[in-house]
Amino acid sequence: MDNQFPLPGPISPSSDVSADTSTVSPLPTPEEASPPPPGYQPPASTKPPVIKPSPLKVVIPVIIGVVLVAIVIFVVLKLVGGSSSSAPKAPTTSSGTIAPVKKTTLTFFGAWEPSAVMKPVIDAFEKENPNIIIDYQLQSPQDYQDRLNTNLEGSNPADIVTLHSTWLPLFAKNLLPAPANTLSATELSTNFYPIVSKSLVAGTQVFGAPMSIEGLALYVNTAMLQQKLLQPPKTWEDLLSSAKTLREVDPITGKLNRAGVALGNATNVDHWPDIVTLMLMQAGVKLTELDNPEVGTTLTYYADFVNKHHVWDETMPPSVVAFANEKVAMIFAPTWRASEIKQINPALSWQVVPVPQLPDVEPTTWASMWFYGVSKNTKYPLESWKFISFLASANAQQLLFDAATAERGFPQPPANKAVAGIAEKNPVIAPYLSGMNVARTFYTASLTRDSKTALNSRLIKYLEDAVNSAVNAQEISKVVRTLGEGFTQVLSSYGLVAAPTAAPTP
């Protein structure tokens, strides 16, 4: 993220778990992370002692012979008597029956993935760990963040929970970092895309792992582009030019019959907070410091898709529905929208391509992820983290990808890079994975189920006001100043930036 949050500390894991209980430092970049401690090296073996000649050297062969005879007799007796009498016995009850092996049940709160998709993953783990049972409980999206907070603050919380990565400033104090010998920061940075470590690691402490990672891509109506002899756009200039060509306007009423691209307002553009934030990041804006002239330029550019270029307007249906019904030629959306589009219009001709970029600058894409963490007050910390370590494995992520493919046809991109080679064969998933190494995120991710007073919701409200003001052609300098003050106020209340200093009185 643009700002790496200082997590609340100290965080105290259960007494029987070896974990760092020091105050957590702000999230560093991967280059700043300390190298892992060197592995244990056994001491060098010493030379064998010199054996002096013994006066008993004549007796020794006799003793050896006696020992060999004793061994032969022992082996014969074992063969004759059988080994069953000395074999270890299963624990029994007072009545003589075999006592059942005690199993540990872990409660696992899921946020959106159905049980049918998670079942193959859970079955594989339980097969490897027969003494651990996973009780997967899919949670309702209604007030999920508030209910999760209540659960983690309680005396009997869920062992494993699903959270959005932008929730860590709110929940870090109630999460148990990974104990030693489970999931390390090195493993996370090696096996996952860079955005994962930047979002879920503080110092050397790992707060969880994702199984999939979302993003943004450009959905285009293939038939419409072919009709106009257009190629999918690669830059923002290409996008605007194509949008103008693809739109259709009633010559009499001037009404927009078909939009070129769903951009320009905050009313009926699905995922607009992600889109606008991505545009700001691509323009070089640091979201924690909005005193950048590119903020006003970007907001104006976005609003001009409605105000100046008229390739989209508020009379259109929500953008995903409009695309499925061929009311707009191009939209921005995450992977999970593909299933919705397919259900609405199975005959639609469409494809997914990477998001457009600005020329002559480093490419930047968007990421939004849900991850799995362990409650600080779990009764089974080692077992819980053993399960999350399994979820982070390439095997588990492949199982989830395959199950989601079978369930809905359009799985989310796997977070473990080892599975990317197979996932990239899916033409819908490939455009997201192609830019994941340069993906960034911020606390303005949409549809994270935040409460209205939580971090994301408050920031998005300020961003919405700024977009609406730009659409209404208000003075852009004042719009940017208000946006910056609002962001600083909210971020500082979570300790993500320094609190604003009051202006000196004259």
C-alpha cells in the first residue's frame, strides 16, 4: 500500500506458542526486510579418542562370543514367542475398550467462498492431518466486519477468520502472528506476489496469507470492436479514442444509445473507487499525500468522460449490467464479475484485457485481496497456523482454483505464483496475472463489506465527494484541498499518517 501501517502492539500470542511479542514496526518494503536468521549448524565432530592397548585383549573375543550367542537366543525366543505380546497397545478405557483418539476442531469463518469450493481444500488438509477437523462456516455479508470484531473480542472466538487486507489497521491487535516454523516472511515474499508481503507482513511478523488475489481488467465487447475495426486499447489515449468511436447517439434527441466506456462518475460505474485510485496511482500520486497537481488533473480527466466526451452518463444502467446487455462497449471489473455477465447474457461476445497504462511511465495495476488470519485468543494456535500454512501452499491453491473453475467457470487468480502457469491458460484470468507483479492497493478498495464508519467507507466517501464535485465542474483546487484534508483526518485517526498540525493563530 502507499502507506505501510504501524500495527498496534505489543501483540501477545498464547503462552505455549513461540512468537515475537515485541511492538510491531511499520510495514517495510521487501528490500528493507531483515534477512532470516541463519539455520542451526551442528558443531563439528571431534576426533575419536585413541584407544590404548589393553591387557584384556585376550578376554575380549570371549566376551564378544558370549554376547553374540545371547543375541541369537533372544532373536529365537522373539520368533517363537511372537511379537504381539510386546507390541505397543492402543490406549484403552477402564472397561477395556479402545479409547478414541482425541481430535481438534478448528472453527473457520469464511467471507464469500461457498462450502462446495472449499471442501476439496479442507478434505486434503484433513487427510494429511487426521486429528484436526475444520468446521467451515460461511458468514453472511450483512454487518460482517462488525460481527467479526465482536467475535474476536469475545472469549470464544473463531480460530481462523477471513479478512480483507485493508482491515489490518482495525484487527491487527486481535490477530496472532505466525509462530516460528509455520509461515515465514521469506516464504511469503518468495512464493507470492509483492503486494502480498507489502500488505500482510510487518517486520518479520506474518499476519496471514491469501489463497487468491483480485484486480481490475478491461472487459471489451469483441463484436463491437471488430465492427469498428478497433483493437483492444493499451493506453488511456487509446481507450478514450476507442470510446468515442464506439458510442452511439440518437441523432434527433442526442440521447446516448450505446456508451463507449463506463467512466466519469460515481453513480453507476461499478468499482469506481478502485478505478479512480488506480488512475491516481498511475499518475504518480501518493494517496497519503495529496498535495500533488496530478490529483486535480486526474479527477478532471475522469469526469471528462461524462462532461466533455459524453461516452457515458447517469442514464445508463450500472456498468456491469449495461455491458452484459450491450449498452456499453467497455467496462473495468474484477474477475468475479465474469460469472455475472455470463449469466445475464450467455451469447455475449466479449474478452478481458489488461488495464490501460500511461505512456513512458512504469506500469501500475490494482489489487484487492481477502486473507486468512488466526485469532489471538484461539485455543489451538499451532493447529490453526498449520492450516493456514497449508492454505498458502501451491497444492491447496491449485485445489481451490480447480474447484472454483468447476463451480462457476471463472475462478479468482491464485495468490501463489507457482499456480500462475496453469491459471494463465484461462483467458479471463491471464490479464489479471500478467500485471500482478506491479499491483498496488489502498484503503479505498470497493465492496470490502466495511461498516459505514470504518476506514475504507470514510475514505471512499471523501473520494466520492471529490468525483461528484469534479463532475459538477466545481473549482478543482478547492476540491483537491478538501479531499486531502479529509484523507489526512481519517488516516491519522488510525495512525497511518501524522495528525495534522493546527495552523498558527495570527
